Amino acid sequence: MAKYGINVNQVPTSLIPPASVDASLPVAFGCAPIHRISDMDTRDRAMPGNLVICFSDPEAAQNLGIQSATDDFGKWGLSEVAFSSFKLYGKAPAIFANVFDPTKHFLAKNEAVTFLSGTATLTTGDILDRFTLKDAENTAYVENTDYTINRITAVITVVDDSALETAITAGKTFTASYDYAAPELVTADDVIGGYDIVTGVTSGLELIEQVFPQFRMPPGILLAPNFSQNPAVAMIMAAKSVGINSVFRAVAYADVDTDKVKRYTDVPKYKAENGLTSENLYLLWPKVKFGDRQMNLSTHAAGITAVEDRQRNGIPFSVPSNKAVQCQSVVIADGTEVSLSIPQADFLRGNGIATVYNFVAGNCLWGAYTAAYPGNTDSKDSFISSRRMLAWYGNQLVLTWWNKVDQPNNRVLIQMIANSEQMRLNSLESAGALAPGNKIEARENENDVLSLMQGMLTFHVTLGLILPAQIITFNLEFDPELLRNLFA
């Protein structure tokens, strides 16, 4: 009953703004040097079976042990992602799933040590906790008393006036015994992962299901640096990019193994033989170099994609093709430089493989097709921009309207959804992200009585996806009559 006087009530808003979705959010699976983390609680949170989100290089150092400026990217793939995301392309945040376990993935070594000018450098870095230094008489020297050691660079420094300095002066020989991190022991099966019934631990790519519950963001681009070259990993990545949490979609960026495929002409055959034909897979060949370090092209492609999205207010309707790659050269794994001409790069592009070519703007990514092309020429499947746009818009629909599930299925709900989404489609048209004429409607033939009785409500959304202008033609015509203008 209303009170005497003036009464004020609030009613539900008839239009609902869309949820925000980061289409280029990278979720990377690979090895991080977590053994460097001194705080054991932080190290435990980075062990296999966990996800770590980082917004900057310092956070990657603190939470994953990464030193992206100096790390060997061939060993530490997640260091490569941190370097590319945070330093080269300015993409944050990034989500990391480390698969390196320092309690399992290590090797033991004994080696002779030679000191020069008070220092010695071992042949292998990233030394773990176990380290001993002894002389030929089996005398053990004490860390931080006789020497200090940088466990990352493996440089031993003699402490002045110590027993070790005296022994060096006496000409004794020394042996170091230690364990060192061996990410090369991590296998493709570790990256693929799964659910362990005995331990109850979820690992590897199966962790994709935990991204949204933990961070409230659906994945955008799946990466597996140094492992996506394995066809099984690439195929699982593509499969896992669909039906995330049963409702979300992403895309997978993967590389072709340049140890096995050294010539560009062999890439299409390798792709076909290994079944790398998913419409949710963006396949790349070869590798690139930044400074003296090789990097996976998929990592750069993800960074370029993020830049493109950022320039378009987060709407993923552009392809990363023909955009600059932050590198000095293009190589295969053995270091041989690759320089593709336009026809050679077009050969790969026409077979659904992205590559790098050097032309007007220097080294640029080249390839707008997914791995489904040319077997699948449906534009919604064959272009990477179409796959990302559909995934992004679908994820947005899920997050925007999830709270309306189990609301009364009446005209009010139907009009609220239809009116709100039509405004959204109109705004995407205005931004140039969709062609004019998009619409959403609840068609009677898609909402029969039996469906409505089961609580089912279906909307039909017609989208005019924007496709890349792959071929631009100029027809030049000579008009002799224009010569009369010489005397005008």
C-alpha cells in the first residue's frame, strides 16, 4: 500500500549495456623458471596445475621467476610471452599456466671448475638448491663464506681471504656437483595435461576451464610457446578453444616445427598430413629473431592481434596480417635466415598458413586465413577475424544475458534482449565493425510452442562480418582526349 504523499520506486532498466570482453587476452601454456622464486608460497602458486595472471614484467618476475630481458626463450617459453606481451606489444594482462616442475624436471651434473681472476662460470645455468664445491682432497667449501654463486648465470665468485682463495693460490683443482633446471624434460603430454583422479589435480590445457572462474575473463588467444609445434598439442589447443566452460570460445595460435619443416614449399604438405585444419587455429611458419634470441611467430602474432584490437576500441574485426613484426630477422630453428618474396609468401597464405615477408613496411605478418582454408572456404570459418569476431560477440552475449536465465519468459524479456542487442549491433555498424543491416529477432518458426513449454527462447542474429580487403585492383586507362588539355 502506497504511503500518503509522494512515493518513488525504481523499475528495471529496459536496456542492458553489453559486458566487456577482452578478445585478445592471451592464455599461455609453457615453462617458466619458477625455481628462482625464493618465497615458497609464491612458488607453490606457480607450480603446474595453477594459473597466474600478470599485468607487467615486474609481476612476471615476482610470480613466475621470469627475467624476460635475458632468459633463454628456447627453454622458458612463458618468458617469451611476457617479453612479447609487456615489452614489445604493450598487452596486459596475460595469463600463464606453467608446466615446469623443478622437483621433477631437473638433471644432475659434475664438472671441473677453473677460476680466473676470482671467478668461474659453469657450463649450465639455472642451478637448483643442491650445489657443492670440493677440491681434489674432497674438502668442501661453504657458500657465502668461501664463495658466492649466481644460480641463474652460474657465475661463482671467490670471497676474499677465504679458504677457497687460499686453495686456488695453492693450485688445487675443484669440482662442482649440482642439479640444474631442465625444462627440456617437459613433454607434450605435460602441456596437454588432463585431470588426475588420484591427486585431483587439473593440469595443462585442461586448465583453460579455470580461467573464467578464477579471473572473471574468458580466454581470447591460446598459446603454447615451444610446444604448439607439436601437431597433437596444436590440435588439442584448437579443440579446447571451443566450449570453454561449455559456453565460451577462443582461438588458438600455433607454430609449424621448423626443425622438421625447413622449406616453405613443404609447409602445406606437413599441415595436411598432420590434420592441422581447424577453423579455430591460426597456423604460422617460420620463427623470428629479436636481438640474438629466437622467438615463436605465434607469440608475435598474438601481440600484433592485441595491438589491432586496441586500435579499434577492443573490437576484433581486423586481421593481424600486413602489420609490423617486432623482429630483426626471420629464421628457422637452425638459424638459417628466411626471406620470402611476395609470390612465396602468397603460396603459404593461400594454403591457410601465416608467415612473414619483407616489403614496404619491413618485416610484416602475412596471412588472414585460418588453418581451415583452403579446404573450408566459408568466410565465417576461413578468416581469423571472422572466428575472433564471432567468438567475441558470442562471449559478450553469454556474459551480458546470463543473469536473465530463469527469468519469466515473457514479452518484457524478449523486448529487453532484442532492443538492447539491436542497439549494440547498430553501434558496431557505426564503428565499421559490421556491415549495415544487422538485426536480432525472435522468429516464430524458431520458437514453437513445444520449445516455449520447455523454457527455450531463441533469437536469430544476422551479422554482416567485415572481411579483409585481400585484393585491391586499380584499372588504369589511357585517355588520348586528355592530351588536348596541353593547349588549354
